Amino acid sequence: MNPFSLSNKTILVTGASSGIGKQVALSLTNMGANVVITGRNEERLNEVYQTLEQGTNLQVSADLTNETDRTNLVSQLPQLDGVVNSAGVVNPYPIKYITQAKIDETLNINYEVPLLLMAAITKSKKLNKKASVVFMSSISGQHPHKGGSLYSGSKAAIESLSKVFALEHYHLGIRSNCISPAMVKTEMYDDAEQDMTKQAMDDHVSQYPLGVGTPTDVANTIVFLLSDASKWITGINIRLDGGYLLEGK
Ligand SMILES: NC(=O)c1ccc[n+]([C@@H]2O[C@H](COP(=O)([O-])OP(=O)(O)OC[C@H]3O[C@@H](n4cnc5c(N)ncnc54)[C@H](OP(=O)(O)O)[C@@H]3O)[C@@H](O)[C@H]2O)c1
């Protein structure tokens, strides 16, 4: 049996209507998994669903910050062998512009949702023994940037959450790991391009010895973390940065 295969595994992917989550869903089905995909935008979610490899896949559109939507999603879930928590937003603001509403806008989806979702999934006993959970951080969790009080803060919190999840579930053989990508070319990247001058973006991109990442670069690491090939790995954070931090930024 190929330890990298995901045959007979069923995996929930949040944020699957776009970017990294979308590619993760495709890559997981290519490796033999069945997936439950969720995102807010029904039309884009359905487009992703139509491109998946055939299997017992399911799509459930949900605003995961809404408790009713979350409960509906969890009630439809089959038994899971893995969860990929990819849904997230950036929302960069200098600290002087932070308000309670802005904190909620970012922290709800980036931190509270993965925590509440994993709470509901574990409480309803939908996570099988030996399952693998992946939380999505960013290099900015450890290397904060100006304007990152919400984003970097939420990602640092996710890294702690992933370790706590690992600690509370290892007795069931359930593993939890985090990944921290640097710049990946997705819709989020396109938004960043809007927020920066072309010169600033070009300067940033030139600092990646291996170039900026693609959703496939991230998805391949997630395939590994969900597969039995990584069955001895839990509680870690894998940095994916094309060498960006190599020279000690
Ligand atoms: N791209 C990068 O450079 C990069 C780098 C490091 C880490 N990351 C992390 O990777 C993850 C995915 O990023 P991405 O680049 O793939 O972003 P993206 O293309 O903007 O996709 C974000 C996804 O999150 C979903 N989402 C946002 N708010 C939601 C809500 N309230 N309820 C349910 N779903 C919601 C979106 O759904 P809809 O579109 O349907 O609304 C979309 O599917 C994020 O956690 C991000 O922080 C990205």
C-alpha cells in the first residue's frame, strides 16, 4: 500500500471555493480521497465540485462565522479522516484604525471558526481515530509585518491552537499540524497586489530564491500531512517559503 495514498479517506476542506483550499480539494481527490468542500460563494464552490475526481464528494455552502451554517455543515458531515482548515482573510490595518468590528471581521474567521468547528466535529464524534487535522497559519504568524495586528495575531493563535489540538487528541492517534506558507499566488495574492505598489510587490517577489508559491506547492504538503506517510508527525508547523526566510529576515 502506498503510504502517500489517500484512498478510503474522507476529508473536510474549508475555504474550498477559492485559492489554496480549492487546489487542496482537487489534489486530495486526485490522491484518492473523498472530500466535503465548503465555502461561502455557492457558484464558485459548485464550479470546484464539478472539477473534482469522481468519488463520494459533498459540497455544503456556509458562512462559517454563522452558527446556524456551521451547525448545518457539521450535521451533514460523514465520519472524517481529516480536516483542512483553509478559510481565512487578511484585512491589513495600521493599529490606529483597529476597532472591535475589525477585530471580529478577521479573528472570527481566522481563529474562532477553526476552534468552534473542531469543537463541534469532535463533540459530535465525527473525527475517526488516527485522523489528521491541518491548520493554516502563515509566515506572518512568526514574522509579523506592519498592518498585521489582526492577521499575524490570528495566525500566531492558530499555531498554538494546532498544538493544543495535538495534545488533547494524541491518545486517539489523531494528529494535528500547522503549515505556514509565505506568498502564494491566489486570489488573496491578487488582493495584496491591489494594496501595494507594483514596485513594492516586485521587490517583495524578488526576495524568494525559489519564486513565490503556487496553491499546488501548498496542497502537496497537505496531502503528505493527511496521509499515513506522516503518521509519526504531530504538533509541528511546516514553513513553506521558497527560501524567503533563509537569510534571516
Ligand atoms: N495566499 C497566500 O499568500 C497565503 C499565504 C499564507 C497563508 N495563507 C492562508 O491560506 C488560507 C487560504 O488563503 P487563500 O490564499 O486560498 O485565500 P482566498 O483565495 O481568498 O480564499 C479564502 C477562502 O476562505 C473562505 N472564507 C472566507 N471567509 C469565510 C467565511 N466567513 N465563511 C466561510 N468561508 C470563508 C472563502 O470563501 P468565499 O470565497 O466563498 O467567500 C475562500 O474559499 C488562509 O487561511 C490564508 O491566511 C495564504
